[in-house]
Amino acid sequence: DGGITQSPKYLFRKEGQNVTLSCEQNLNHDAMYWYRQDPGQGLRLIYYSQIVNDFQKGDIAEGYSVSREKKESFPLTVTSAQKNPTAFYLCASSNRLALNEQFFGPGTRLTVL
Amino acid sequence: EDQVTQSPEALRLQEGESSSLNCSYTVSGLRGLFWYRQDPGKGPEFLFTLYSAGEEKEKERLKATLTKKESFLHITAPKPEDSATYLCAVQAGRAGSYQLTFGKGTKLSVIP
């Protein structure tokens, strides 16, 4: 089945640690995105990527980093510089960057202890 | 700045009681308006894309409509399994603008 997978489903981090969230898609989509969702707020864009080895900052990129070495994969690293990392993280993809529906993965819930 | 406002924040319906959810938007040249359904603890599920005023799309008990300032998601004779948070998002038509701007969602509860 085609789709987007994210792992792990739940992640716990101690303050000061970097953690990496995985996102893989087998939809052959060119574009991939990372969003953050907090209670009572809309989804906010962290980073997006149009093609391999290229990515751009979204609205809230500070404290995060990404890579796009393969078309299928777009991992997100939450660094210790992110002041409030506890949130629900969602990865999405679309088959054209300019206009098309974005399809979402199941999400990773990150909790900082 | 693009903005999306959804109302109401929460809506409780009896099973079979039809209603509508509202999504008001301000955007520099609308390229597309998207509706998603999100269940608790899960990623959003795509429902509809609307591109221009007057457009309508239907899926089972859901019907989405679009005007120049807002979109409505009409739910006809809802069932308990329609309970979820419904998200609206817009994509601007500005050159180089690729991101979606999301509203905060409407949490729908359908009571048997």
C-alpha cells in the first residue's frame, strides 16, 4: 500500500538532547513537509522540500534541522535549541509543490521530560 | 498575511441532525482551499480541494462549497463515526508560495 510512515509514534526526550523523527513515503511524491501541531492551534510549517538535496524554512524553523538525501525520506531533527519541543509532529507529501493535496503521515508525539 | 478562521470551535449534533461548518479566509489570490478530517492522535485525512468560487464537491454525507470569502462543509444526517476535528487550509497564489495556512479546526461530536 502507498503511504507515508512516521516513526516512532511516541518519543520521549530529556532536555538538552537532540532527537530525529523519521518520515518515509512510497507515493513517488516530489515535495515533502514537516508541521507541528499544538493543542488549540493550527498546523504550523517547520520545513519543506521540493526536490532531493534542497529544502526551505517554514514559519517556525528555529531549533529544527532537516535533510533530503533521498526522494522517499525527509527526517526532522529537533535540536536542544528548540525551547518548547513538546508537540505532535506531522510529515506530509504532495506530488507537485505548487498545487496539490498534501497527504499526511500518522504523526509522532514528542514529549520532553 | 494569510489567515483562516474556522467556526464554531466545537459542535455537538444529534445523530441525523444536519449542520454546517464555516471556514473564513483572507489570502492573496486563492490557489486552493483544502478540507481535512483529523481523528484524535492521528494525521489529517484529505477530504476535498476547491479551486474557485461556486465550486462544490461531495463525499458521502459531506459537501464542501466555496465563495470568495469562505467555505462551508455541510454535513447531512451525520452519524457518530463522523465525529472528528475538521481542518480547513488555504494555499495562496503568490509566486513562490507553497505552504498551506491552516485554521484551528472545528471539533464535531455526533451523539447517538
